[in-house]
Amino acid sequence: MKLKYFHVLIVLFTYFSANSQTYSYYNINDILPANAQTRAIVIKQAKMLTNTLEIERNQNQAQKSIPGYRIQIFFATGRGAKEGAEARVESFSEEFPEIGAYISYFAPYFKVYVGNFRTKREAASYRLKILHKYPDAWIVKDQIEWPEL
């Protein structure tokens, strides 16, 4: 008798859990540009997945930076540190205009960082290029700007 109730419970549970999912339907032609030549593809996915992806996309758009590496080329404190940092940024930008330079101030230190590198290998490669001009340059972890696509 208990086994019979157990089987009925399993059947009911399976039925209700299978019917509780709702699906979103997307037509690929709504997503692609008008001039793209494709056949109609329909993507079927659970509504919960659609909501989760939307939340993830909104969080990513709100995030202004990502973890990465930069090269520190200046570090000073005291009188004239700010002016020294500004001068270092200006001289670096003249010599290497393709890479951004950033001043940061963590009391009482002024620091100058250059570059937005996703990997330490990228940063190390660029460090070798500037080492002749900035022998005290070293790689640091930092929050970097999103790379251009």
C-alpha cells in the first residue's frame, strides 16, 4: 500500500515539475541585422534562463573595469610628487602615445601606471619595450578599462 502511494507521488511530482517550466521563443531574424542572409532559427529556452542572462548582462554593463595588469613607472611622496607624476605622464604620452597613462594618489604616494593589459604576459612584453626609458618599471595588478573590440 505504501509503495502504491509512493508511485503516485512520483508520477504527480514528475508531471507538475515538467509542466512548471515556461519557455521563451526568439526568432534569430529579430536579433540579426536586416541585411544578414540567414534561414529562420528559433531558440527555445526556459524563462528562468532568459531572466538570469538579462541580470548578468545588466551587471556587466554596469561594471566599468575588469581585473588586469598595468605597469608602474613612477612612485613618489613629498613635495613635488604631484608635479613629478604629471611630468612623467606627459613624457610617457609623448614617447608612447598608443598606451594610456594614469595618475593615482594613495596618501601620501603619487603613482603613475601605464597600459590596460588583460594578462601578465602582455604586460611583461610591453615592459620590455619601455625598460630602456623606464628602468624602474614593474608590473602590478589593477582594475583596468574594458578593451576596445
